[in-house]
Amino acid sequence: MLAELDIHDLAIIDELHLTFTPGFTALTGETGAGKSIIIDAVELALGGRADATVVRSGAERALVEATFRLEPEQHRALQSLLQQEGLEGDAPDLLQLSREVRANGRSVSRINGRAVTLSLLREAAEGLVDIHGQSEHLSLLRVQKHVDMLDRYGGLQRLRAQVADWVGQVRAVRRERAELERSEQELARRTDLLEYQIAEIETAALQPEEKGELAAERTRLTHASQLAALSRETLQILSEGNRESGAVIDLVGQATRSLESLHHIDPTVEPQLKEAEDLSYRLQDLAETLRDYGRRIEQDPRRLAEVEERLELIRSLERKYGPTIPDVLAYGQRAREELEAITHSAERIAELGAMETRLLDELAAAATELSLRRREAARHLAQSIEQELQGLHMQGAQFEVDFQWQDDPAGVPIPPADLGLPVSATEQAKKVRFDRSGIDQVEFLVSPNPGEPPKPLVKIASGGETSRLMLALKTVLSRADETPTLIFDEIDQGIGGRVGATVGEKLWRLTLARGDGLIPHQVLCVTHLPQLAGFGDLHLRVEKHIVDGRTVTHVNPLLETDRVEELAQMLGASGESTYRSAKEILLQVAERKKLPPD
């Protein structure tokens, strides 16, 4: 429910803090005092449209902060969104939505104090408040919501979930089939390309490590003359020596023989002797290795050309299919798998076609049952709403739930006879458009006066009729309505005091928890009727005053004596009789609240 509302520099409101309670709150006051501005502030916090004109004259910005106390089910529904976006608040049962509108027209949205996009704010606010008035949050006027309300009213969520599951399976099969049923020309081109790519990769007979080995071989072939000269020079130093010095091997040999003589005299130099002998053997091995290396070095321009050509082939394949040889080989494997799938696509298409037919039959059965159950629920809904409208002095008003199907060649086959609809002997099953909600397009229609054809809710002209119709719908659909806070902005438009008392009682009863599953709501109502305001559990008087030459709005909760004064002023007369009438209204309300619901 809406727990607190803070408003700063919005229109004529300079600063206002409101604390709300569960139950029915009535807001009263003179025209222009700022009652509707409070409702506009709630809309703004929910993500409603705004521009710089809402900023109080002389201020840099307008700020609205609305704090909601969440029930456990609401918290669970919002938890994933808040966690995903890192927007968890300090208390899990509280949600703060705020909107700042600056004088330059820019606005900033926040959830739990963190800046977010306007779309994310609206997503988080969805389902928290339903405003009847100049509101974008009036769910009853959104035709796409009617089927959801009807399903919740009829308790059809489980059957609808089954329909949604069948729809998901049908769509998955169709997606796969459509992918396979691309044009034959495209498939032929793709086949040719895959065959060429596979042949190119397989003909190359790549080895994962060969690029490095070829690069090393190319280096040796390119520098063959230099390598041969260096190896001969090193071998000469080791084995032959020069004029200035003898061969390294000979010199080490002489040193070894000297150590042998030394060892005969002093055996403690045996380790040094072994090191010298080992060094002599290793130098001989090194010399032999260099001789072999030198013999293998050759200047072979033909082989160098072959290596360069092979490396260029590898680079070309890597440019086409992947940055490394393993990537190229992996691409070839994927290409073979895709070619195999295309080769067998005709069998898979036939298999998917049979699967689609079976799934459509299952979907048709579930969607037909759902449609039949909806029509039964619609009859009960219409009867209940018409009964409510009679209690609101709209005798003769009719309410209908209109069901429409949309033909679709790709739809689900539904024989009209399955729904008990009139059908000719030659009429075949028609293919009906479907989505995750089923096959029905549902819209609520109403005829407020006898003899008039039913019309969509948005086309009801009279403000009073619209208000009473919305109240009747809210009363009946309260079991299906998951919106915790309902706001009615001047629902008494076009109705008198006698109906006002009935409306007030119905609004108050929307706040009650009952054993039949009725969901208790928090109800806020801006009203000019004392008979309606008398049912408020909390009565707030909105007043405007002139302070330092500026108009400001104040809101005061009324106690018993002040409340009688306010109701008397709303009755419009003066004198003791008016005060008695105001007291009588509160006494009658107290008696009505003791009675069980009709």
C-alpha cells in the first residue's frame, strides 16, 4: 500500500508530507485547493508524463517521493527485478519511487534512492496503484488487460498456463521448421559453399603444430649460407684451432692429462679431474654434432619456395576460417555438421510437420476448453456487475463480455461446434489466431441506459456513469484485482447525495478482508460529497492559504469535531440543522459499517 508521500515545489504545493493508513481515505476541500495535485503527484512518482510546467513558480525543480509498504507476494514479484538492477532497499518490505522534474524540462527517476530509466521506474511501479481519473494507470480501460481480469475472476490461471505451454512448443517447432524451409536456391548456394569450404580445408591436410615448424624451417633455409659459415667457424675453434692458439679440444685434453699427474700426487683433486674428463667428452660430442649440423645445411631455393607457399596457404585459411590452425579445423567440423543437417533437412521438415500437427491438436483442445470456461465466467461476471449497477441507481444498465476470434491461416483449427456456436452443415474448422493467452480477444462492453447497444468502456460519455461503472467493476473484480491501492479522483462527478452514500459504502467495503477471498485494498478518494466522505476511515482536508503573497497547500487529518465541521461545509448550508445533518451522516455511516455486506 501507499505509506508516505512527500511533495516539494509541485504546482501550488511548496512542501507536503502525507502519511497514509490502510482502509478508506477521503480527501476533501474546496475546488483548487490542491486535491487533484496530490493525485497527480502519485502519478508522477509512478512514471507518469511530466514537463516543466509542474514545477512551482520560482523553484528549480519539483520532487515527489512515494513510499510503498509491500506485502510478501508483492516483494517476491519485485525481488528479481530489484536484485538484477542492484536496487534493493534498506528494508525488504519498503519500496521508494521518486521523480524529480527540473525547470529546464529534464526529469530524473529513482528507485530506492538510485537513479534509473523512466521505463524501469514504470516497470517497478506496474500493479502498485490503479487511478481512476485522468490517469494512464487505469487498467480497466486497457482492453488488453480484460482477458487477464476475466481469467483471474474465473480462476483460470492454471488452464491458461497449460495453453501458454502448448503455444510455446508450437512456436519452437515452427521456428526450427522455418529455418529448414528456406528457399531451395538458398540451400543450394549454402550447400555449394559448405562443400567448397570443407574440400579446401581437408585438401590442405593441416596439422595443429606445423605452422611453427614451417616458420623455423623457413628461417634456416633463408640464412643457410650464414649458418654454414658459423658452424664451420665454431667447429674449427673446437677441433683445429688457429695460428695463435690450438684447438679447444686439444687444450682441454692437455689440461686433463696435467690433472691426472696431479691426481697421482694428491688424490683430493679427483673431482676436478672428473670434471675435466667430462668436459673433454662433451666438447668432442659438441664437435660431432656441429659436423652433422653442417652436413645437413644446404641452400635449397626449391624447398624454401615450397615452405613459403605452404605458409601462405595456412595464412589464407586462417583469414577465412579462424585465427589459428585449430580454429580452421574446428570450422571445418562445423561445416560438415551443417552440411549433414541440410542433407537430411527434408526428413526433419517432415518430422517437424507431424509434430506441429500433433501440438496444434493439443493446443486446440486446451484453448477450446479455456474459451468455454471463459464464456461461463463471463456470464457470472455480467450478472454480478449488473446487480452492482442497480445498487448504484443504474437500473437497466447492461454489461457484456465480448469475445472475438481473428482468422489466421497459421492459426489453430477450432471447429465452431466445439464451442456450441451456430454452424452450418458445410462449415469446416476455422483457423484462429492464437497467443499465449489463448484464442479469445476479450473486451468489456456496457450499455448504461436501456435501449442502447453495448459499447466499449472508453466510449461511455457520462462522467457519473463512468465513475459508477468503474466502481461496480472494481467491486466485482476485486477478487481478480491484484492492485493493492485504488485511487478515485472525484468519482462523485455527476451523482447526487443519495447515490454518494452507496458509493461511499462500496468504496469502504473494498478495503475489507473477508472469508470469501476478497482482496482488501487501500482506497483513496477525492470527493465533494459529504455522504461519500463520511465513510472514510481517515479524513484529510486539503486547504490553500496565502503565505508571503504565495499560495500554498496544507493537508490536515480531521478528528471528530473538525470532521463534523468539514461535512457541514460540504453540505453547503449554514446553521444548526446543517451540523445535525453532518452528525447524522456520521451516525448512519457507523451503523452501516456494523452491517454485514449485502
